[in-house]
Amino acid sequence: MLLRILTLASLLALAAPAAGAQLAIEGDWGDASGCGWMTGDGDYDIDNMIMLRPDWISGYIFSCEIADIATAGSGAQLVSGICHQEGTLDNLDVRQFVLRQSTSDKIEIFFGDGTKWGEVAPC
């Protein structure tokens, strides 16, 4: 009987939806433009704005829900997100970013191809 209960509990745990991954940061992070928009002090029309929260990363024309985080020995993190383009939820794609702590209060963000996107700080 105990085995049946454990098996049922295991199956229910597998069937439960998994929550997205979370970065070990608190609150809103961004570059100057991203922080301006998130705090209500700026416009949403800056092409290179960067916004980062524990569960998503966003730019001017896309937004990504963080799905997975892998941390390298160096401390850099490979972040995979399920993303959509601005104005639609129909066209989904997967994007990867590399996040690296540059100072105690700044994080550098690179696109999956290694191109540096920018640097963010707490807003």
C-alpha cells in the first residue's frame, strides 16, 4: 500500500507544471533606459533598452521568460529563455544569454553568439 501511495505521489509530481527558473537577484535591474521605463520615469522607445527581473529578461522588441539557468565554474550563467516578439504571443523562439557579474552591483549581459548586449544594475 505504501508503495502505491509513493508511486501515485511521484506521478502527480511529474504531472505538475514546472515553474520557470529564477535568477538570484532581487527586484528590477536594467540599463539607464530600462530602469527609466520600469520605474515610470522613461519612455518605451529606446532601441537598446535592457530590463532584467529574476524570472525574465527583456529588450525593446522582445521579452523572454527564463526557462533554465546553468552556472559555469567561473560563475557566469547561461540563461535560456522562451521569448516572443513585441506585440504578439504567437511567434515563440528560444534565446540564450550569458550573464556575468562584472562588479558587486553590475551584471554584463551577452547574446548567445557572444556579442555584448550591455550592462545592468539595480533600478
